[in-house]
Amino acid sequence: MNFSAQGYADLTALLQPDIAVLEGGYAIEGALPYVNVGIILAMAGMDYSKVKEPDYDPDRIRQQPDVTRQIEKTGEAVLTSWQQIDMLKEQFQGSKVFDERTRNVFYDTDGIFESQQEKIRICQDCAGALQIFSSSDKGSHILAVHIPRKACKKCREIGYQWYETAKTSGCEMAFLQDRTDDTYHEQKYS
């Protein structure tokens, strides 16, 4: 995301929040103080029109038209799926026990490339247990398991099974977040 201080201030004015989480990830000498000042002024209902970062160049941060088209396309697909949620639930009911996807993430600040393999239990009784196997180009391999709040007995059992067998998957560490009893567990393997 490449917002300007004005963009953050405009977004804050539109959302009219009661609290703010001030932004990070910007250089302290550059945009960070201006972004935060814009947010604070917008929350206070004050004029933020003069808040601009040093060396601000709108063309440098302008979003490419193909990115805008892709966002619109994705938004339409999500909205269509949401509007058809009952029909989609009926289609999935009984057809699959698990769904899987792979995604890649590049953390530009640290120069790390991560590959994630996600697996979720499709459950009619709860949100389903989620397993994420993550590996980075730096050689790290971890397993993270999330058991949702109000998870059913079967999803809890599967979540703990994934967590307990992480060592055999070649992981260096395993993490388990069990929202049903608000606990967090981790294991480190030598």
C-alpha cells in the first residue's frame, strides 16, 4: 500500500474512527510523521490540507490502471460470492473435507521471500481449523495452527494433531493458537 499523508487523512475522515493505530513502515525522516499528523488532524476534525511529505511526488506513488482494474475485478468476485453464500455452502456441503491454497509473500523491508501452504478444514459446525506451513528463502520452516473461537470438537482434535506432528514435517518450530480456551503454544525442534 502506498498512501500519502493526504490519503491517510482522507481515509480517516471518511471512516470517522474513535481510535487510531498510527502507521509504521515509513522512514522516520520522510513520510511517517506527516502520515501520523494527517491522521490525528482528521480525527480532530481539523484542516489537514497543508500536510505533505517532503519530496512528495504524486506521480511516483500513483497506482497503475491495471492494478485498479484487478482490484475492481476482485471486489466484484468477492461481492458476488458473498451474495451467493447460501448457494455456495450447499455446493461445498459434503464435497470436500479440506481446502488448500499456496501463496507467496515478499517482505521488501527485510528482503525475505516466503511461501505459505494453507490447509483449512471445511466444517459445517464452525469456522474450521487452519494450518499454515511456511518456508522462507532463508531456509526457515515453521508450522502455524489456528483453532477458531467456538471450534467444534473435531476441528480442535485436528488442530492439535497437526501441531503435535509438526516435527515429522521438517519444521523447526510449531505454533498453535487455540481460541476456544484463549491459549497459545509453541514448540522448537533442534
